[in-house]
Amino acid sequence: MKHMIILCIASLVSFMAVAQNKITGRVVEEETKSGLEFVTVQLLTSDSLFVKGTVTDAKGNFSFDNVVNGNCRITVSYVGYETVCIDIRNLEKNLPVGDIALLNSGVMLEGVTVRANPVLKKTDRQIILPTQAQVKASTNGLSLLRTLQLSRILINPVDNSVKLSGGESVQFRINGVEVTQAEVIALNPADITKIEYHDNPGLRYGNVGAVLDYIVKRKDSGGTIAADLSNALSANGYGENNLSAKYNYRKSEFSAYAYWGRRDLKWTRENYETFRFPDNTLERREIGKPTPVKYDDLNFSLAYNLQDDDKQMLNVTLRNNYNDTPNSFSDRESSLYQGEDILSISDRLSSKLRVPSLDIYYQRKMKNQQSLTFNVVGTYLNSENTRTYQESLPEETPSAVYSSIDGKKYSLITEGIYDKKFKNGKFSGGIKHTQAYLSNEYSGAVEEQVEMNIAETYAFAEYQRNIKKFDYTLGIGAMRTYNSQEGKHNETYIFKPSVRLSYTPKENLFFRYNGYISGYSPSLSDLNDISQPIDLLQVRRGNPGLKSVRFYSNTFSASWMHKKVAVDFFVRYSYDHKPVMESTCFENGKFVRTMENHKGFHRINLETSVQILPWKEYIAIRVTPFLNRYISRGNTYTHTHTNFGVRGSLMAAYKNWTFMAEMNTSNHTLWGETITKEEKLHSMMLGYNKDKWSVSAGVLNPFTKRYEQEIENISQLAGSRQVAFSTNLSPVFMVNVSFRLDFGRTYKSQNKVLNNSDTNAGILSGKK
């Protein structure tokens, strides 16, 4: 009996020693006392060994279950805020630690390294939590995107353009507001709390491929003046320069952005064409000379934002985009070998584009987690295009093609969205209408006045729900498209259902499926009832009878993460029904190139991305092999094309030093009868970053002597291969300098969820 009592006492003591407890708390901002979402909270042993990690919810709450008795430590870290450490002694029961206040830091501190998963997978998006090392290695919002090495996001190091690996466009937003790339470059990385990567956008985003939404802190007082200047040393005609300024006073924020992008380089073209006439075949070989390519992009915007706490927000933005291209990328001076003849070719295209726009946005938050959002955008596009094409034998008068186009377009975009959040889900519904009037005056080879009315209405409803480890989203939408010109009109209705499913069996394992039916309208330039000569043998003709296209998409993705390795798998099959693709016919001695609704287009995109962290957070390596398969079924042709390649990047950071290296093989796309082979890119950049300034130097394309692009048309009737290359861009030695002057230290943030723009001039060009 005595032994039994001793055994029971020992068992009780042993049980109490390993008793499980729960620690709960809430993380708030020091000054506003509002909860902070996605703050990294770690549970450590008393000697700072990692036990487990989590992030706060939308209200700043966190919890740790199954915490053993004894001593432990909690650390709370958030980008732009000072890290807080709390030591807990003799824990033996559930412990609510209450509110933990974080104080904003004006500098990046050497705090606790984020060990919790920095990427949170959701049904409709990924939530990226930049680590302190990534923020410290970045100079602006775009360079932070490079250090994140996001799956399927491609950043061209030559022009900083961003797109998806399948070629789809990427939309930028800041706190929900659609913005220009210049505004992203103006961001201070320390102000970015998270990036919402909508790699599977819902119905509210229309047909965009992906959305990158930067969630940033807004100052209550003071402001910022910043510049990011990137210019080439070896090619003096290259520059990407950004200047921004913000000033905050209580509930108001005033901001201005300016961007100047310039090119003054020389490109050389080689064209190989085969024309099959009814009674003979003509081969033409064109060898070009270095020809100037010059343009200046000057974009400027002024914005006023009024934010009444979290209840309502008014945003008014006036933008003006201006492009002057005296020497187009398609310009060429060359010798044309045609049989025994050698002809001289001169092709010159110049253009100017002015796009002022006014954007008015209002958001109202209501009771029971409801909100209403309204957006109105008015845009005026004024474009001028002039093309002169000359073809001549030696000592003969040139045969010339001259065309001039003066275009005007007026558009009004209105949109409204209602949102309602529930405990385990949310509902969204909205309607968007676009009304536009287009007037293009053609002179020269063609004397015509083209006037067009365009309207598009889109409505949707979407419901998302979470059931433990399973999420689903069901959506339904409908679109009406309408256009008319010269008494002819087209009207189409498209039904747009969608379903998204995701399953998270474990914290580090994620599966997602997305299927939807969508549609899109033909481009305005293709709808023009006009014909433009390309050269003496070819004509490009518009087709006002084009119909809108139905689009079917199925995607599956999976992600797995474990300590130093992350793997992302992505596969997509999509089908365009009756797509608008090119057709070529022979008519009245000319080869006519036009657009028609064809049978169908299939595409399969497959890629697997592997990221490795071999040495803590100091080095990150990502390698992505990919495969593209295309099947183009035209009315009179069927073409297939397969492209295999690989992309790779390396990011290294130590203290204030950073090193970036990237390499991409050529990505190919087939559409209709045209295969586009993009340039091969590789770059290296070494930088030194401080809190308020940075300087970096690097080289683009150091391992090749020419920067090259290729377009191949595989038409049996009039096939061609065009190669354009420049020795000015291989290699290019670059220097980037950025600085930032900040004043004021108090922040808050508000999400704007709508913004619209119109940049389509609708001009049919005769350029090659």
C-alpha cells in the first residue's frame, strides 16, 4: 500500500510537470491601439530555442496551445516596428498576456528573424509577409518583389515590366487601389506590412492574370520625398527614373508621382519572307542596318486622400501619361534581296500619346462588417501616328506608303461593389459599366473617318466559406458587350460561373483547384472597318464583324514547405472558343492579313518551382523548369508548338550588402499563326543599402554579345521570320541610386479596393 501511494504521488508530480497550458494575447499599435494583422509571434524556450510560431488574425489576436509548465519567452516582431520580448516565469496554468503594444521604428532593426511561414496560402490569394532580411535588401516596392522570388512572377531587368510566366498581365495595387508601376517603385519597403498576391483572382478583378496588392502603413503626420534613379553607363540612351512626394496632415494625404523612362538605342532587323502567289513563289531576304529607337515616357499624377478612421475614405487622383516616340521599335533601314534585285527599304513610324484621366473613389464601411465601394474614372486619349514606308531599286524613284492617324477616345468607367463578412466566410457582389466613344481619322494611303461606340456591362456575385481545413468559393457573373460603327453593331452576352477549392491537410501543405468560364471582347483596333497597307505586297484589314470570345480555364496548384525548402507546382489547361486570331488570304494581287473568329485555341502551362535557403535567410535560390504547349486550330490551319525552359534567381544579403543574379531562357508563345520567342535574359547586381539611401551597380546580359527577340509567322501562304537585336543592350552596365527623406512617424492604413483605367486607343496600324 505504501508503495502504491508513493507511485501515485510520483505520477501526479510527473503529470503536473508536463501539464499543458494555453497562452493568448493581442498585438496592437502603440498610438492607435488598433489590432495589427499578420504580426509574427514566436514561442521560445527560456534560452531562446524556437518552439513554435504563429501570426495574428485580423484583430491582432494570437494563441499558443499545449505549452508545458515552466519558463518560456514570447517574441513579437513586425516589419517597421520595434521587436518586443516577454519572459514568462513558472507557467503552470492558462495565461492571457493582454495587449502587447508595438512602437513604430524609423529604421530597420536587427530583430528576431522570422521563422514562422512567411507565405500564407488562401483560396483566392497568397499573403506574403516580407522578412526583415528581405526588406533590408530592398530599395523600393519593385526591388522587394525581386527579393521575394514569387512563383510565376517575372520581372524583366531591362524595362522592369512585370508579367506572369504564361504571359498574362499583372495588376499593381496599393491598399487595394490600382496604381502605376512608378507608384510601386516609390514605396518604402519598411512601410510594407504584407503583399497580397492574388495569383487566382476572383470575379471582381475581371480578366487580369494576377494582382499584387501592397498593404502599407499610412502616416498621420509628416511626409516623404523619394527618388529612384536607374541609368546605364555603357548605353547612354537607357534610363528609368522615379520621383515621389507625400505629405500627411491629420486625415488628409497629398501625393505626387513622376516617372521618366527613356530609350535612345539602335536596333538591327533581319526579315525572311516567303510569298506564295497562285502561279509562283517569291523569297525575300532583308538585312538591316543599326536603326535608332527612341522614346520618352513622362507620367505624372496628383492625388488627394481623405480618410476618416476606418469608416470611410475618399480618394481623388488626376493622372497624365505622355509618350513621345519619334523612332519606333519597328523602324528599320535595310537592304532587301529579292531574286537578283537588291532593294533599299526604309520604314519609319512616329507616335505621340496623351492620356489625362480623373479617378474618383469612395469607400464606406458599415455595421456588421459590411462595406460599399464606388469608383468613377473619366479618361481622354489623344493619339497621333505617322508612318512612311519606302521601297526602291537603285537609281529609281521609291515606291512609298504614307499613313497618318489622328485618334480621339472618350471613356467613362463606373463600378460599385458590396462586401459582407461572416464568421467563416464572405460575400461580394458588384456591377461595372464602361461606355466609350472612339473617333479615328485616317489620311494618306487611306482617307477615312472611323467612329465607334463601345459599351460593356459586367455583374457578379461571389461567396467564400471556410470549413476547417477546406475552403471553397462559388461565383456567378454575366457580361454584355456591345459595339457599333457606321450602322453595324454587335451584341454578345457571356455567362461567367466559377469555382475555387482549396485544402490544407497540414500547415506546410496546400492544394488548390480553380475552374471558371469567362470571356473577352475583340480589341478596338481589330474592329476598325479599315484597311492599311503594310508594304507593297501586304495589307492589314480590320473586321467589324468579330464576336466576343468565350474562355474556359482549369488550374491546379500545390505547395509544400519544410524548413529550408519550398516547392510550388502549377498546371493550367485553358481553351478559347471561337478566338480572334489572324488569317491570311490572297486578294487582288495583295496578301491580306486580317482577324477572324476561328475554331479554338488550347494551351497547357506546367511549371515546378523549387526555392532553397541553404544558409539561414542570407541566401535564397529559386529554380523553375517550365513547359508550354499550344494548339492553334484555325478555320484553315492547325499549328502546334512546345517550349521547354528554365528560370533561376539567387538573392544574397549580409548586413547592408545585397547581391542579385537572374537567368531566364527564352519563353515562347503561339497565337494564331505567330510564334513569339522572347529574349534570353541574365543579370547581376551588387548593392549597398542604408536606411535612407542606397546605391547599386550591375550588368545586364553579361554573357552574350547581342540582345535578341524573334517573331515567326508560320502561314503557308505568306510566312515570315523577323529577328530584332541590339548590341547596345549586351552587356549594359547599370548604376542605381535611391534616396528617401522621411518626416513624421505615425502610421495607419486603409484599403481601397477599386480602381479602373483606360489605355486602349483602338488604332489599326500597318506596321510590320
